[in-house]
Amino acid sequence: MHRRATVPARVNIIGEHTDYEGGLALPFAIDDYLVLDVIERENGFLGEQNLVKLWCAVGGGPAELTISSSIPIGKGMASSAALCLAIVLCAKGNIDPLEACKEAQRIENEVLKTPCGLLDQMAIMFAKKGCATLIDFSDNSIEYSVIPETWIFKLVDSKIHRILANTDYNKDSEYIHKHVPKENERVKYALSASARKLGELMNQSHDSLSKLGVSLTEIDEQVKSLQETNGVLGARMMGGGFGGMILVLVENSEVLPELPVVVSSGPALVEEIN
């Protein structure tokens, strides 16, 4: 048996820290990928230590595991979720997408010690090229929304690296009950928003995440500087917080010219290699 899983990164337009509260999010997959090859062996395991641990956690037998990835680690682009999904897909093949997400979440929680919800896994597994995926975490249902041509995104690296397993998510437990309903409203408004309105919603989202306690002063300063940059419609921290990428909505591709436009991708795939 030789299986190969190709798993994209993801961007979350809006709807952060809502998944574990049964809220809403609006992500899409992008064209950075993690590729995992698993070749069956008669006995023993070959591969990086965490790969082997994850593989064994899903009941994988003796195998050689090799990985290549263009997804930045610790940047809020779902690198750990992509890895865990790749492991599950290579172990289980084309299983039910939601079951794959839940199994990937389980091993990420147990092996990598990341206290994640289902946003990253579902964003990756249910992606549709050219579309954002509206996820309702109250029942894990999805709807697709075509990404307007006027929504032009870029990613700015904050240069602040984070390790999720070592991150103390000391969220304001009282403010979370204010953040989630407002963030859900922002997701709903985003579905029919102009680019300028979406930028305003993104700015509001960052402000709320900062109040929630999952940002850093350095991140807030970078976001504020970007928000005040000519041609930038909105900017916010992305992912769990405390570092990583800043998502920026721009008027046109010439804004922040040193950075490429983010391109949407399709879902994770697994294939048998002869």
C-alpha cells in the first residue's frame, strides 16, 4: 500500500474563536499544500517522531512516512490540522469527510496537545475552489458562497512565531459570550458585503479578538499600521492568536506589491499510488 494525501492550508475570512462555541465561520482553502506519503512495510516504522506517533494513534500499521509542505508552521494557517488530516486520510482512505475531521481533531488534541475546535479541519475537507465555506458549528453544516472578485486578500507575516501546544489561551471567559454573538453577526453580514464593508467587519473582528485576550500588543500595532495603509480595506489577526499571519483585504493587487494575492484551492485529496 502506498497512499498520498495532499492537503491545503486555509484562510479564515471572518469568524474566529467561534467553533468551540457552536458559532459561525467563513474560511476557504488556499494553494499552499502539505503532502504525506505512506508506504506499507513488513515491520517497524520510518519517519519523523511526531508523524509516527500520529500514525500509530489512528491505528496505522508498519509504514514509512515522508512529508513535504509549503504551509508555514505556527503561522495560523492550519499546518497542524493539515498534518493530522493527512495522517487520517492515508490511514483510512476516502472516509466520510466529517468523520475525517473529527478523527484529525482527536489526534491533534491527544498527540500534539493542541486544544483545537473543528474550524481548520472542516475548512480544509469541505473546501470548494473559488468559494468560501460558511460553517455552522452548532450542527457542523456547511453552505458555499462564491468569493467576489473584489475580495482581494493578502497575508502579512507578523514574524511572531507561536507553538500552539505551549500557548496559554487565557481568554476572557466573560467576554467570550459577547465576542461570539457579535462575531456570528459579522459572518452573516460578510456573506453579502462589499469589499469596503467586509474590511470594516474584519477590523471590528480584530478589535474584538484583542479584547478577548488572544492577541498581543505587537500584533495589534502591526494590524493598526496595516489598517491605516493606503489601499488597505481591512486587516485582522488570523487563527488562534498570539502570532502568525495577518489577513489583509486590499483594494487591488498593487497594494502591498511585495506580497502575492491569496488564491483559493479545492479540498484535501487522498490517492493510491501504484
